[in-house]
Amino acid sequence: MPNIGPTELIIIVVVLILLFGAKKLPDAARSLGRSMRIFKSEVKEMSNDDQPQAAPQPEPGQIAPPQGYWDQPQNQPQQPQQQPGPTGKPGQPGQQQYPNQPNQ
């Protein structure tokens, strides 16, 4: 990697002053600093989101629910009750006689 000495830095500063002007350079440096600060805070916030948060502690005077209380679902599914199917004539399960239809 090339070494940048003091003469190269002076040349870079002179070129920047010629390109942007002396008035715009401090504003550009300020906006660059703000952008870097925002970027760092966002990266820090993203890393904090990845870490699991501790369970909230109850306030003084508040009773904490017992452990495992919230683990059990309140509405547990139940087995459906089997209803008797429609019956027709004895010996022919599943056939139903409808009114206004001739018998077979």
C-alpha cells in the first residue's frame, strides 16, 4: 500500500479547497460527522435488537404470576364428539329418507 506523506496530504487539501471552496468544506465535514454518528447509532441499535431481552420485572407492590402460568394455553383443543349419522331403514346405514320422495 502506498505511503502518504505530508506533501501528499498538503496537495490533497489544496485540491479539496480549490474544488469545494473554503466555505463549503466545514459544512461538508459537519454533515459527514453527523452521518457517521447516525450510522454508528443505527448499527449499535441493530446489535442490541439481536440480543434477547430479560423478562420484565414486576413493579414493587405488584404480584408476579407463578412460573409456567403463561406457558399453558387457556383454550386447549378438545376431541370432537362423534354424532350418530343419519339413519334410514334398518340395515341400511347412511341412507336417510326425505319427505316428499317415493320410498325405494
